Amino acid sequence: MRRLAFIVPVIVFLGIAAVLAVGLGRDPKILPSMLIGKPLPTFNLPDVRAGTGGRGLASADFHGKPGLINVFASWCVSCRIEHPFLMRLKAEGVSIHGLNWKDKGDAGARWLTRFGDPYDRVGYDPTGRTGINLGVTGAPETFVIDSKGVVRYRYVGPITPEVWATTLKPLLDKLEAEA
Amino acid sequence: MSAEIGQFALILAFVLALVQSVVTMWGAHRRDDALMALGRMATLLQLFFVVIAFGAIAWGYATLDFSVELVARHSHTTQPLAYRLAATWGSHEGSMVLWILILALHGGALAVFGRPLRTTFLSRVLGIQGLLGAAFLGFSLFTSNPFLRLSPAPLEGTELNPLLQDPGLISHPPLLYLGYVGFSVAFAFALAALIEGRVDAAWARWVRPWVLFAWTSLTVGIALGSHWAYYELGWGGWWFWDPVENASLMPWLMGTALLHSALVLEKRGALISWTLLLSILTFSLSLIGTFLVRSGILNSVHAFAVDSARGAYVLAFCVLATGSALALYAWRAPAMRTGAVFGPISREAGITLNNLVLVVATATVFLGTFYPLLYPLISNGGTITVGPPFFNLIFLPLFAILLTLVGFGPLLHWKRDAVKAILVRLRWPLGLFVIALLVGTFAFGLGKTLAAFGIALGVWLIAAGGLLLVRRWGLGSKSAAANWSLVRTTPVAIWAVALAHTGLGVTCVGVTAMGGFEASKVLRMGPGDQVEFAGRTVILDSLGEVAGPNYQADRGVFRIVGGRGPRQLISERRFYPSSQSQTIEAAIGPSLVGNLYISVGERDQAGKAVIRMWNHPFVGWIWGGAILMALGGLISLSDRRLRLGAPQPSRKTVEAAA
């Protein structure tokens, strides 16, 4: 038993070394998600925007037609980069739901007032609990949900026109057709 | 010619390092004195050739030999000589040779001054040092050769990054490396002890000065780096939780733990296998730090040229060195004798607790630094980084615990102590802590309770450090004459611990004041404009262009009225044409209670510029405290007991035993 304690350091170290070795040759663009193909975890969040009582975001909202959840935060620089494109999508009539992730107080609401609000519904997740259930690793992140409430795709990083045109839009159209 | 000589010297040093490790190890195994003497000779010869190689690089810079690629990439004819010489270690290749030089110097010092050690033990230590040397020499030769020629040679070189053309650069990397490499001695000592299967008080007494030296250098090195960032990056941040800063902080935290556990081992013969483990881990963290900087695996402002071949080499080396050391530990340490026992409330227990907190703190920094790797998070556009909020969240409570403990530590009795007696002993610092907390909360308001708590912790540490001396001198309990004679005979060890712990308190005050009371202002100013800021009047006297030796600058001259009489401060925004880059030289008005920090922005058509000014209360205390800590380390190094090495059994005890 005592001997075992002395073996722990070398085992822990080999684990760390393995991670570093993987890191050295990793492709940073590949991101697996646990939730792909599984139903959306249950949540029911209040809206972050003032004067929108009772209109928050719930997992039940994703039934009947496919939808998008965009995870954002006022402290996230990449979200700021992504934001103008989301506004453009809104102008084109695309419905996007927002998840205001790990923001304090009304920081998210003020952010939306200041830069414009591209979202249909916005859930307020200050503790990041819903984010954890969704498997969010950072902001911005976008999830595509089908009409049965199943997560079909997860995109990490700001949505660019290219990503929208080649990946997200075709997927949404396909899901629309399925429904 | 000099580059070829350097190249040849580097190859010879590589071969000699291999010879050194094989001959010493084999000699120690066979107990062959001639072989072991040969090993020591190889160590000194290796040092000789490494010095030549390093000198060859420096010579290339001094004579501006642009046919050497390294020189052409990092120097320029207009670059002052001091910065050309400092450029010797301003690049990846050159800094590697500096690392090797320091390692060889440590090996040489061991070979010369280590004679009182058991010959077999010294040989094994040198053998491990030789292996480390060979690995790094191989790294230099095979992946980052500093002596590559350029043909045809360019007429002009590209300049060293202007941010690095600073007095801070001249001393920061060598001090850091002294720290990193210094821990290799503890590493080699631990492995040699594991091979021989014995550790005793003499081992700890031998290893302590090396650890102290490494720790002191690292402390100064980190403080210099932080101060450099403060005045050079132009906005007054002093710590960024950048991966490379973390890389130096981790060995420092672990080294601090090692320093204290080695003390327990020396004085009380306890914590034996724990000290060995810390010795291995501290140096491993230094290696991992090197890996981090050179692999490009994490983004950092400090990182050298990204090259995954280099990263793979250093990683393989880290894994081999640390992996085999820890395997040796797993195999041999359980058979070592267990240390002396101690009560749950004793100085040993206090130090053990301090060790635990420090190790947890190190693990936190490690996790935070490598988190982006553990969960590959990097997205197409933005990267997700683990920022200051994470570190602050974990670090503040951990350090609050640590700092509280540090005050108690040196005033605990060895072996066994009683809670009530401790509280009575420490009533004055504890009282001051409570008073500082109450006064702070009252003065700053309830919203700043955390700041008041931080300041109170600083007061507690300074008071507890002072109490050590007060108790030693018998102030208030003995006559003045007796006091004086006690002052003169105060052991070096007490001075050292009082200084180091007080320094920690001073740093704590500085960090808290910066965190809680920093103020800033941004405005557009033209010549003649004035503004009230932080109880002073700041007047912009002039705004114009000046030319430096290898740069052009926009210079703002400010006059400060109020505070402590009028004075002049100058801030510059420098443009270096040959490297097309810009630096900001902030105007800093330093004082004991805080700095006024002004940086000048770009001038517009109207002849006005955006001026940013900060009030940094007590910021100097952050580095002042670090200097006090390092002074404590230096004083402790001067302790005669350490220089004398292992105690010889006195005649009396021998007789008694007989």
C-alpha cells in the first residue's frame, strides 16, 4: 500500500506527458461534442433583457422546427467579432436564439442594447450551469437543433459568412426539409 | 573563423558531456577512483569548451559578423554595443547556449567545491549533470545551431526586437536561467541519493545552498521580468498570467516548498522522501517551462520561434528525464528510512502544511496554463484562454491561507507546540492584524473589505517578521546592553527568515493596493493643457519629435505640481525603422507610496495626443518585497554552517559513542 503511493507521481506524470504529446501534433479545429445526436438537456432560463418577462429560453422551445442557439458573453472578444454577421442574419430573417453565458448582472443586456440585438429569445445563464450541460467550452459557440429537439451540430468560434454558407445554412435547410 | 571555432567547441562539449556521464557513473559503480577523477576532469573540460562556444557567439555580435545567420537576425549596426551583447541570449539559439553555459558552470562548481562529498556520491551527481548537459547540447546542435553561416553575407542585419532592447533584458534571462538550472543540482542530488539509497542531514545541508542560490536568482529574475513588463509594455500591468510567466512561477512555488522541506530534513531528519520528490518536480517544472517557451504549443508574447521539431525534442527529453527520475523514485524511495515523527502542531507540521498549499498552488497554475491543451478549445477565429479571473479566483484564497501560515511558521517550536502558547507568543502581530483589518474596513468602506484583508495580511507578515527579531533581541525584557549583544550575535538564519517573510508581507501590501486602488484617466491633451489627477496637477509642457540612436520618437514632457513639489516626467512613443516596430516608454514618477504613470499616444493633426495616466498606489512594494525575499536568501547563503558543509562528528560525541 505504502509502495503504491510512491508510484502515483510517475503515473500522473506519464498521463500529463501523453496529453502534451497529443497537444504537440493536434489539429486545433477538430472538436468533438458529447451531445451530437442526443436530445437537448432540459433547461428553462429567464430572459436577460429587461421588460421581456416570461420570454426566456427553454429547451421546450426547440420543438416543431429546427433552431440555432448561439452562446455569447459581453466579456468575449470573439463574440464582438461575430456580432455584425449575426445582425446581418437577423436582417435576412434567420431566427437565432441566444444563450448569455457567465455574464454578471445586466452586462449581457447592456451589450445587446449597445451593439444591437440579433436574437429571437435570449436565455440568461449567469452560473454557466446550462452551458455545462450543453458541453459549452467557450464563447462564442453555436448549436444546431433539429425539429425533435436533438442536437445535430456544434460550431466553435465566431460564425463567418463562409461557415454559414458552407455548413450551417445547408444543414438548417436539410433539417427544415426533414421536418 | 569565430563561428567555426564556436561550432567545434560545441561539438567537443557535447562529446565531453557524454564522456562525463558515462565515466562518472561507471566509476562510481566500480568504485574506481581513477575513473571518477577522469569524470571530474571531463566536467571541467566541458565547461571550458562551452565557455568558448558562448564567447564565439558574443564575439560575432560584438564584431557584427553578419555572415553568421544568428547575428544577422538579431543585430543592426545602429544597435548599441550593450544590446548587441545582450542579444547573445535574446534569441532562441543563443539563450539555449546560455542555458548550457550556466549548467556547465554548475557542474564545474560541483566538481571543484564538491570534494568534501563522498566521492561516489559526487560522481553520480556529476554523471546526472553530464546527461542533462548532453541532452541540451544535443538540442542546440541538432535543432537550433547558433553558428549557421549565411552566404552571401548581408550588409545589414535585422534588429533585435526593440521591446527587448532594455537594461531589463540584460539581466532578466540570465537570472531566470540561474534559477532554472540551479534546481538541476537538487535534481541530480535527489537522483544520486535514490541510486545510493541513503539520505541524511548532511545531504540536506549540501543541497540547501544550491536550492537557496537557485531560488534567490529566480526570485530576482521574476521580479525583474515583472518590473520590465510594468515600465516597458506601456500600461502598467505587472503580472499577466501569461504561460511563460507561469512557467517561471511554477518552479518558484515548488522551489519555495523545497527550500522549506529541505530545512526540515536538515534540522529534524523528517520529510525525507517528500523532499526528494520536490527536488525532482522542481527541476521538471523548469524543464517544462523551457518546453513551453520553445514548442509554440501555447500562445504567448514571450515565445521564441515556433518549431514543432524543437518542441518534440524538448518534450521527449522532459519525459525521459522526469519519467525516469519518478520511476527511480517509485522504485527506490519506499525502501528509504522513514523520517522522524512530529506532532500535529509543530514547526514541522506548519512547514508540511505550507508545502501542501504551495504544491496545490503550483498544480493550479499548471492546470490553468495547460487547460487550453487538456481540452482542445481553440476555435477557428478566436481562441479561448484561461485568463486572470481563473487564477485570481483560485490564487487569492490559497495565498490568504499561505500568508496566514507564513506568519506563524518561524515562531512555532520544533517537534511539538501548543495552540494557546502560540497565540500568546504571537499576540502583537495578531493584534496588529485585527487593528489593520478594522481600520482598513472603516477607512475603505465595506465594499473594499477584501483590500483591507489583504493589507492586514501584509501587516501581519511584517509584524510577525519583526517579532522574530524582537524576541531574539529580548527587547522589553532585558537590559539595553544585553539587547545590544543579542543584536550582534543574532544568527544569520534569523535575519534571513525575518527578511524573507517581511518581504512577502511587503509584496502582499503592494499587490493588494494595486488590485484595490488603482486609478486611471484617459484624455486628449495638447501642449499647455493641464489636468487634475490623483491629487496632483499634470501639465503637458511640450509634445514633439526627437531622434534616438536607432529610433524616432514622439516625446511628451510633463510637469507635475503637487504631491512632493514640482518635477518633470518624460514619456516617449518610439518607432524603430529597421524593424518597423513601436515601443512606449512610459513616464513614471516613482515614490514610496505609489507611482504616477503616464503614457503618450499617437499625435493627431491638431498636434494633440491621447494621454493615459494611472495612479499606482504602493506598486513599488511588489518588487521591493521580492528584493527583500531575495536578500533573505542571500543572507542565508552567507551562513557559515552551509559553507562548511557536512558536520564532522566532534571528538566528544565519538568518545561518547565509544
